[in-house]
Amino acid sequence: MNQFNNIDIIYMTLFPWNNEYSSVSLSFTKEFAKNNRVFYINHPCSLKDFWRNRKSDIAQKRKKAFLKGKMQYEEIPGLDPNQVIAIQPPLTIPINWLPRGGLYNFFYKINRRRVLKTIQKVIKDYKIKDYVYLNCYDPFFVGTLPKDQFSPKLNIYQCIDDFAIEPYSAKHGLPLENVAIQEADVVVVTSSNLVKIKKHMNSNIHLLPNAVDLTIFERAVSQKLPLPSEMTNIKTKTIGFTGNMDNVRFDFKLVKKLAEAHQDKTVVLVGPINCDDFYTLGLDKVPNIITTGAKNINDLPNYLQHFDVTIIPFELNKQTESIYPLKINEYLAAGKAIVSTSFSEDIKTFADWIYLAKDDHHFLQLIDVAIAENNNQRVVHRIEKAKTNTWTERVKAFWEIVSQNLDNGAKRKSEVK
């Protein structure tokens, strides 16, 4: 990879660096930054977003720049500011509520110009010459850089989910993503199902699944970590989950069944709850369910170390068919027994390392099996699997894809001459 050390990465992403849970783009950035400068461009805040969150600490820090209509450079805690430069674009006009058509297109062009000007300023300020433009699942403003104004070595679009499923995002996001995929020099996706549903738009598509930062999650095995405060009063076996909980992926009904069927155990849900289903189904009133709210990725090993079994209770639907979850390798790196629903072809490839449920009843049964069968040999087996799925390996694969496409581009140019 030494030949690519002088190539910068301009990384536009839907997932702000200050997100309350870990993201694919931030994980890639940490690994990229070992050898390359990364310009991490947050998804822009709209006027509506700023007003709604105006009292938050991060909004107050950005307020001056926002009110002046300017972008802002930021530092990401824990990352070398010389290698990772975070950029918060100026405020944009909220337009996703508009129907498709002339009015939407008019304001879309205004927003797009603001983001393009931000990227131009970054290139000028940091004297960026050789770079790739990598867009992570954020086609809303600049899915690819226009080559009449910019000179990226490659436009790369990174698809990590199926936009078609969630109506609000799909209304404008899906057609914009389709354009980005068609215009991109390279498309990378996180699941085998995404390859199937996107390859008709761009034949230069590559599978680049999610991975794990071993330096974080192996601490659950290699170190004695403090018991989290939310777990200090637990006297039972513990069933744990870490991650975002929404009404598209997360099966709240299954988790309620789980808690009721295993009243001799405690279910600990670590992460943000982003829908009302948790409350409308009464999970907040189930005595053996504990929630912790969002936690920094570096805090997750403390919870994982004290779980007796971990779960991935995802719905079986169109969206989850395209998911390769971050947590699968995080759980494995922590040596944890895992019980999961069989929601995708990718999760099924882990059948030798996890317990895959055929249905809800089987899921409930597998909890006791997973706890009973846990031993040091199985822990080692899981960790060895996680070691094959690190972000280091994914970044190595990324640069191999870049190399192949740069070589092919050079070859095509020489053939034209």
C-alpha cells in the first residue's frame, strides 16, 4: 500500500463523526489515517436540524460558523488532527419534505453548490492534489464529484444499506443514489445482497463487508474491565445486545418474548432507541430488561465482557436482507456466544461460529444452548474468525480495488493514444 500513501481521501458521509454510535465511515477513517490524510465531511445540518438541536453542545460550537453561512474545520477526539480533518459544511435548506419536481430541484441545486464550494475550499486550503472521492451512503448533495470541476483519481460510492426500504429517505435518496452509482468509477457495498440489487447500474461493483477494530473489542477478553454501573445490581445470567434499535431492523416483539421466556435472566440493551415500538409494546415495563442509552464504541467491551450471551434479534425483511452488521465481528472479537435470527445470506456464512435461529421459538431455545456450550475453545474459535475480518484487512482490499482501477484507467488511456 506504500504507493498510495500520498493519495488523500475526501470522505463525504451520511454519518457525522460525532454520531452517538459507531459507523462504517468512522471505522474506515481510523484505519485510512494510518497512511493517508482523510478529509471527513459530515452530512450537512439543515436549518431545521440546527434549530431542533440548537441547545446541544455541538450546535453551540458550530453556531458562529452556521450563522455566518460558513463551513468549519473540526478535530475528531482520539484521531491525529494532521491525518484526519473533519469538516462541517454550512447549513442547508431542508427539502426532503418537498415532492419531486421543479421546486425540489431548485433548492437541491442551492444545497449542492454549498457543499461543492466547501469541498473546493478544503482542496485549496490543504493544497490537495492526488485524491479519491469516497462517498459513504450520502447521495443527497454530492454523490460523485463533477469531473468538469474536480479531478479525483476515482469517484467511489460506498453503499451500506438498501435505500428503497425506508419511505422518507427513499423519496429523494433512492433516485439520487441511483445516479451516484451510475456515475461512480467504482462502487463498493457491504453485503452480497446489495451486489445483486445494485450491479445492473454499475458493473464495477465490489463486496467490501463491515469489520472490527480488534484493538477495542479484544479488551473484553484480554483485560479485566469494570462492571458498568447499569449492571451492578444484576444477579442473573445476562443476555446482551449492542447497537441502534429502530422499527425497521430490530425485532422488539422477539425481544419481549425473549425476556418473558427467560425471566431467570436479564436482558441488557446497549444503544439508542430510535422509535416508539419499545414503549408501545411495553418493553420499558418488563422487569428483566435494562437499557443504557447510547454508548461510545470504546465503552462497549465493558458491557460485552459481562454478557453471558449476545443477540442479533433482527427482523426478517427486505432491509435486513442487505445487512452485514457491524456487531457480528465485534461480538466475535470479544469471544462472545451469539444467537441471531437468519436475516441475510451474509449472516448465514457465520453458521460455524454462531447460533442461527430458524424461527422465534428456536431463537428462545438457543439462548440456553449457547450459554451451556460456551467454553474457552469456542472463545478462541470466535476470536480467530474475527481476526479475518478487521478494518486493516478491509482497507487493504480497498486499495487493491483502487490499484486495479487506476491501472485499468492508465491502460485505457495508453490504448487511446
